[in-house]
Amino acid sequence: MTRLAKIYLVAVLVFLYLPILVMMAMAFNRSALYEMPFTFDLVWFKALMENERLLQASWNSVWIAAVNAVIATALGTLAAYAFARYEFRLKGLLQLLLFPPITIPWLIIGISMLIFFFWVGIGRGLHAILLGHVALSLPYVIVVVGARLRDVSVQLEEAAATLGATPQQTFRRVTLPILAPGVIAAALFAFAVSFDQFVISYFLAAPGTSTLPVEIFTAIRKGFTPEINAISTIIILVSMSLMLLVARNYRFGGER
Amino acid sequence: MNKQSRQAWTIFGLTAPAYFWLTITVLLPLTAMLYFSFLTATPIGGKEASFTLKHYIGFFEKHIYRYNAWRSIQLGLFVTSICLMLAYPAALGLAKVIKGRWREAIFLLIILPFWSNALVRTFSWTMVLREPFDILYTYPAIVIGLVHAYLPYAILTIYVSLQSIDDSLIEASRSLGATRWQAFYRIMLPLSMPGVLAGIFLIFVPVIGSFMEPRILGGKQAIMLGPIIESQFTALNNWPLGAALSFIMLAIVLIILGISTPLIKPYLEKSS
Amino acid sequence: MSRVDVEGATKNYGPLKALDGVTIHFTDGEFFGLLGPSGSGKTTLLRAIAGFVELDTGAISFDGERVEAVPVHRRGIGMMFQSYALFPHLTVNENIAFGLDVRGTPRDEIAHRVQEMLTLVRLPGLGGRKPKQLSGGQQQRVALARALITRPKVLLLDEPLGALDRRLRQEMQVELREIQRETGITAIFVTHDQEEALTLSDRIAIINDGRLMQTGKPQEVYENPVSVFAAQFLGDSNILRGAAIDGGLRLADGTMIGTSGPCGGVAIVRPEKISVQGGLGAARGNALRGDVLQAVYTGASVTYRIRTAALGDVPLLAFAQNQTGELLSPGSAVTASWDAAHTVPVTP
């Protein structure tokens, strides 16, 4: 039985990773049209360095993701704290409201933001994209931090109070340090969500400036340039490393 | 200020920033979109627009929209069922057969692609599907791309729900005389239903709303509601129609989920 | 080291009366046990004294000064939690120093007093470790040191020994008591373990349904319970019900039972006060005759359950010291007798 399970799981893994590995391999292949034999070459990565558009878009993606991480983590942590420590009537409703961004198709969310932003004058552009990304990241941050908060038992905060610590001192010296791994995990998560986000960015991007996924999409639709392979390889490695960091941090960070 | 109202202010202060953000980025936009769907034309650049139901009516009158909606639903059903069928054995193997460090490692490996860039993953399929398989720009290509994208999700939800089933339940059933198949069918399967259902909800909805995968992998075969809606906002510049179609899509999703919930309730009750 | 007074404490959670007008006075320097079943309100009372629970009505004072409006962190209490609540991210030294740290105490004074504490709780040298590296008993002592270092007015303990195994528990009980005597601090602890309450306390209170059932020295409360509840919660008892007569009560079958005081028709007698003799001969004091239903050998003693005509379906419970190594077998006719002085009248 174990062998069967192992074989099946390996097959699933092959299915999941095959196209990615092929793409990464092609990024290092000199031929522009996937012709074999395989000759190792960094030509496409070099070409990437000269591609102004892609570089600008990469930079946009990175700083939006970073700012998004900071904002979403800050707002989300506060909200998660409220959910974990207090009972109040609206709580159920508020928790329900976290679902739309993740359950409604991003197509619809993106479109509605486009409509609304135009109407009220916010318009399109990087600032609009940032607004959208934070909204998407918030539910994830609240869930991740919320889970970690459950580990910071109320008794620890009560103990601190009995020892004479004011609520602020308690938060700074006890709650926050223990919460830290969860907050960091949430921030990395938010960064990844924003960095990889395509649909919302697509609708909210102004012509001329956009994020990396949007640029890649446009390039794919126009016709293929092998630099896409190179940048895609880089992106995938960045995303996956980020996620590995989250997994590590979340699992091993802090003791009970 | 007494303790009660101090507490209320604290709660408000903690939750307000996040929810204010969500209001202006999700709630108000959805409302705005609803309003838009009743306008005759995109009211931008000074254009006049008045109230109309024509977009909604158009959905029911024009065959093409209903055809596309049906194609989207079909796609959703296909992708969801294939995902579940492939995911269940994988989740089962991972939860009950593989043990120890391997389990964690394989689990992480399965989840990792899911949390990486969806666009890039879809793009990577264009290489493989072009040669040697040569099925790019076909319907099956779209299905493969979507299954690849959402399979980890299904494995995750089913795995989590299987994990929570105590091994001693299976052992108890075996000691009472059940064969392995019976133990699975009567105990494990019903108890894992919440995970399966979570998977269904989390896959079906995004698939119906997808447009990126159909466009990249399907080309002209991307005859679905998602791409049509998208084109209202890019090439065709008919925002009200796009808005109306979006709500229709939401309605379709809600109706389907609404119909299936009563069918699902008995399963959920059995397992709890 | 303070006196703590609680007057008329009431706390409702919706329809549930957690505390129903509890008045209780804790003397300076005593080790006081709050005993009661789960949900009795004992923990609510403790937490109200700590400041985590706000009373609906009633007053709490430390040394005569009212504290209900004082927030937890300014009450000057020390508290030990069932889960120890040691800060996982701080070392043992830092945990213990916490109370002084947040007050801005100078570094060298902190270091000095932490060492003092480690010695007091007998954990020298473990200062650099993290809580998760310590055993349950060691964590317990760190929690104690941490609570005592600030020289609080009163020490509150919430089922502190609940998580320990039997042997460790008994050791810790002894140490806790010694440390409390050494420091002279007023200690109030909550437990549902009656043995613990009897062993550790200078005085105990039995609480049930948010109300104070009985207060007094352990011996007093045990030998002279005032109610059926107190009699049954603390130790075992046989309940005797009948018609009240002068000097005692008369059971359903006519047997007369003498009591230690005026009786309203209900009295109890504890199993260890009853001697069991084979045969149906004469006996001094109160006596009931019947046959042995069950004889359980527990090493140092034998527990007899005896069916009597007087008590009907309810067996009489008796503990006999195992002086001869022989049991009276089930079915044999016996006489159970005890002193009227040990028959305590109680309210039903």
C-alpha cells in the first residue's frame, strides 16, 4: 500500500513540477525556439537586464509588495487582536466580511474596483493597485496572525498584569515578542500575495506602468520573447523561497 | 468613561482601519458595480447615462451570453471533479500512509507551487503543451492548466480533513468486522466530506470566474463568461454590460452553491 | 502582607449567579483554601480579588482600602496560574525579574533579588534556561519566585498544583507551605482537591453555587460540617434522616439515634467513626445491625458497605482500620456502632 501511495504521489508531484522545470530549463537554453540540443547560456538573462519595461515593472512589483506587506500586516494584526481577545456583537459579521476578497472571483473584484475608482476619481495606476492588493492580503494576515494569537494565551497577559505591567507594557514585552513569528509569516505572505497578483493588477494598471505579472501577460499575448522565460524563472524562485520562509517561520518560530 | 465604553472604543480602534480599507476597496466597489450594471453606457468623459435593464435582459435574450455562461459552468464542473478525483487518493496517501518527515516534506512540495505565481505557472504550460503535445489553444489545454492550478488546493483541504479523523475510529470499525473497503466507505469518506466540500467551493468559484488561463491556454477557444466580461473593460468599452454580466456570474455561482447546500447538509451532519 | 476583606460580592453572567453575596475575611498571613466543585464560583472569587473580574455589587479591600476600582496591575498582588503562564520567550531570570523590570528597578538590585528568589525556591543555577527546558515542578517554582519577588500584599493561587503528578504534588504542597510561612505572606488558593485543602490551609471555606457554605479551620469544618453538602463534599458521610426528637432523631424503623446537639431531623456520621463487630450483640452508643454487602480491602483499612433495615436501600459506609488482617465476609451479620458525639446534626 505504501509503495502505491508513494508512486501516486510522485506522479502528482511530477505533474505539478514538470512544466515549471521545463520552463526553467528553457530559460538557460540558447535557442530561442526550444530547439534541442540543449546548450547552456545566460543570454536571455542578459537580455533581461536590457529590457527597460520588464525591469521597471519588476521594480514596481517589488515596492508595491513591500508597502502592501507593511500596511496589510499592521491593519490585519490589530484586527486579529480584537477578534482574539474580545467578544462583541458585530464580531460574526466582521469575520464574515473577510470572505468576499478570497471567495469572489478576482475578476469581479478587480472590475468593481476599476469602476469605483474611476467614478470617485482615484483612477488607475500603481496607487490603485496598492489599494487593491492590501484588500486581498488582509484576510490572509488576519487568519495567520489570529492563529498565532491563540497560542499567546490570555493567561500570559494576565500574569504580566499581576506582575505590575500596564497594558502597553504587556503588549510590548509579552504579546508582541511571542506574536512576532506569526506577524513575520503574515508579512511574507502578504508580500507574496501582492507580488504574484495578476488579475487585480491587470484591471487597475494604467497604460505604460504596471507590475511584472501584467507585463508578462502582455508580452505573452503579443508574441513570445525568451526573456519571459528568464524573468518567469526568477519570479517562481522568488515566490517559492518566500513561501518556504513562511512555512519555516510559522512552524518553528516561538515556543509554546 | 466606564469599562464598557472604553472596551468598545478599543475594539473600534483595532478593527476600524482594516475594515475601512475593505469598505472602500470591496464593499463600495461592489455596490458601485451594481449601480453601473443598470446604466446605458459608461458615464465617463461626460457621457450621459440613464437607467436601464437592457443588459440583464440581454443576457436572457441573446443566445451567446447564455452559451458562454454554460461553458463556464461546464468548465467549473469538469475542473472541480477532475481535481477532486486526482486529489483524494493523493490526500489519502499523504494523511494515512506516508509517515514522518516525508509527509511534511511532500506536503510542502505540493503546496509550494500553489502559492507561487499563477500567471507564470500557466505560462509554463504553454511550453509543454506546444511541443511535444501540441494541444495548445484547445479546450483540454484550458482544463489541464486549471487543474494544475487548483489541484494543490483540493489536496490541502481534503488532507486537513482526513488528518483530523482519529485512526482509532478506523481500527474500531475493523475490529467490528469491516473490510478495508467498508471502513473507508462507511467511516473515512463521510468524515472527510467537509474537506471535499471545502475543496469544491474553493475551486468551482474561481474557475467559473477565470479569464487568464482560458486566454493564455485557449486562445480562440476561450469562449467563456470570464473572457467576455474582461473584454467589456478592455477592447469593447461597455462597462455597464460587463458589470451586469459580473453580477449574473455571481448570481449563477450563488444559485449553484445554494442548490447544493441542502444536498450537502446531511453529509455535514453525519460527520459531526 | 495584607488583610483581605470581601463584602457582599455578587457577580452575574446573564442568568448565571457566579457569586451570590459572598462575605469572607482573610487574615493577614494566613494560608486560606477556597474549596468547591467546578463552577462553584471559587475561581470567580479569586479572580475578583485579583482584579480580572468586576463585581456587580460588593466591596473588596486590602488592609481596609477599597480596591474594586484599582486595575490589576496596580493592586500589588502576586498570582500563580494553573498553567504557570511562564513567558516562553524569556529566560528563567528574566521571567522572575519581570515584575521588578516593569517598575524600573535598577539592574543590580534586580540581579540581587532574583538570586535571592532562586535560592528561596531552591533552583540555583537554572537562571539561564528557558521555561520549556524545565520540568513541571521546576516551572512551578519559577512561577512562585516570579510572583513573590515583588513582595505582593497577597498571593493568589489558582489550582496551582493541578498539573502535577501525585508525588510531585505532595512535595510541592510541603514546600509551598514552608515558603509561605517563611515570607509570612497572605495566601489564598483555589482547589477542588479536598485533601490538598485540608493539608495546606490554616482555614478553609467551602463554596457552592456562588455561595459560602462554611468557613473555619480544616479540622472544625471536617468534624462539624453544617450542611449535607459540606458533609459530602469534604470526606465521606452517612446521612441519617428521621423524625426529630429530644436529643437526636428517630429513624424510619424506630431506631433511636443520639446526636451531638439539637437536631432537626438530619444528621451525619463519618465512616471512620464507626466500628464494625461480627454478630448482633449489644453495643454502646448508636448502633445499627445488618449484613455486609461488600468488604473492600484497601491495605491499611477495610471499607464495609452494610445493608441495614433502618436505612433501607442506602448502605451504611464504614472504614475499619486493618488491625487484625481479617475481613468480615459479605453476608455475615454485623453490628455497626459509634458515639453519639460523632453524630453531627446538619441542615438538609
